[in-house]
Amino acid sequence: MTSCHRAVVVGGGAVGGMFAQLLRDGGASVTVVDVAARGDLRADVTAPSPELIAVIGAADTVLLALPEAVTLKALPEVTAAMAAGALLVDTSSVKAGIVDAGPPGREWVSVNPMFAPSLGMRGRPVAAIVAHGGERVEGFLAEVTGWGGRVVRMSAVEHDRIAAVTQSMTHAAILAFGLAVRDLGLPLETLAATAPPPHQSMLALLARLMSQSPEVYWDIQAANPHAAHGRTALADGLRRLADLVDAGDTHGFDDALGELRSLFGDDLAIHRDRCARMFAILQDEP
């Protein structure tokens, strides 16, 4: 992007702030719009003022970093205000409904950074659903790559199904672990002092989730229509494990672990070695 590029980022939260800074670092002139006092212009994008309409109309790129429901409500107003050749980008965490509601003919890419913005983009995956492709879409995705992101292209339905596993089900497992630890009533200090690396890792993951807003994790569980299937599969997996152990079925247990080994295929060693590196970091900590 060049210094004459003008972008509007609607939503001054963590995701919007990350993209605004990256765009500015690339030389763009960026206006951050937020309904609260978290941006350059305080305005409601679902009921845009003449000032906001003018700002959107002058932009080459309009990026919506908003919850899905707000994005859906804002789309008609935003797209009506945009210049004919401007690019639309959204960062909604659920894609199918958003992409289906989009205006035909306008270049538009729906992205989802699959990481907490505080971690930074370098080396991390960014899911990309190209709703309506073109030069501006490809230019934006090239910019994401230039920022260090790993662009992973997929369909909207594929994104939502994958996110239900990588986010909804994963977070559900961590939260369920935390609820179980609480219910068992053992002192956390003693657990942490004696915990082997897998348990330390689970405690660290739980602590990270507990350091964020509950609304973030509610949205991950409640907004994705496929999330319930992930939670059901997680519960089924735990029940299968319990049934094997309770029945003393060592052969069934061996078979189940064989199924899990085959899941990795030729990549088993890659993930095993990554775990070893993670555990080495835990060992080095005081």
C-alpha cells in the first residue's frame, strides 16, 4: 500500500486496532471509527451520520472489525456509502451468513485472524474467504502476507466447520478441564507445584482464557452454528474413553490409540517434536 491509500477501519477493538496499525505501518492513511471513544471518529455505523458517510465514501478500503450481528446490520449502509471501486473487508468469526448477505459485484474478502491480536500476526494463520475477487482483494491478501500472516484460503462453510473444531471445541475442552479441576477441590498451588508438563500446559491455557473477556469465548461457543457438533464430539470422545477404561478393555484402548496415531499420518513426528519444544520452555521457567 502507498501513502495515498485511504482506509477506514470500523471497530476500535483488538482486531480492528491490529489492522489499523498494520495499515498505517504500510503507509496508509487510516481512520478508525467506533461507537465508543476508541477511534478517530465516534459514530454508529448502523446509522451513519453525513460525516461518516463522507469518510467511507473517500476510502479505498473499508474494513469492518465488528461482531457478526452488527456487521450484518451495517452492511447495507456501508456498501451504499462506499466508492464504486473500493474494497470491502470484514473480520467476522462466522462466515457463511456474512458472505451470503454481501452485495454482488463489489470486491470483498472476509478474513479471520486465527489468533489473539496481542500475539502479533507474524507467522500466524489468517483464514481468507474471497466473496468477490479482483485486484484489490489480491492486493490486500498480499499485504497480509507482507505483514507476516499465513493466508489460508477456504470457503465460508469450510471456515465455520474448521473454526468449530480449532476454536469452539478446543476452548470447550479447556473450559471443561477448568470446571473439573474446580469441582475436584484440590488446591491449585499444590497442583501447579507437582504437575507434569501436560497439566502445566492445560493450566496455562486455562489462565490465558481467564485473562480475557467472557464475551469473547461466549461468542466462540454460541455464534458458530457448527460449535454444538464440536462439543458433542468432545463429550462423545470422553465417554468412549471412560467406557473403555471402566470395562477394562485394554485391546479397545490400544485400538483407539492406534486410530489417533493414524490421524497424524506422516506428520506425527512434527507435532511430537513441537510438544517437546513447548515442554522444554516449561522446564526452563523458574
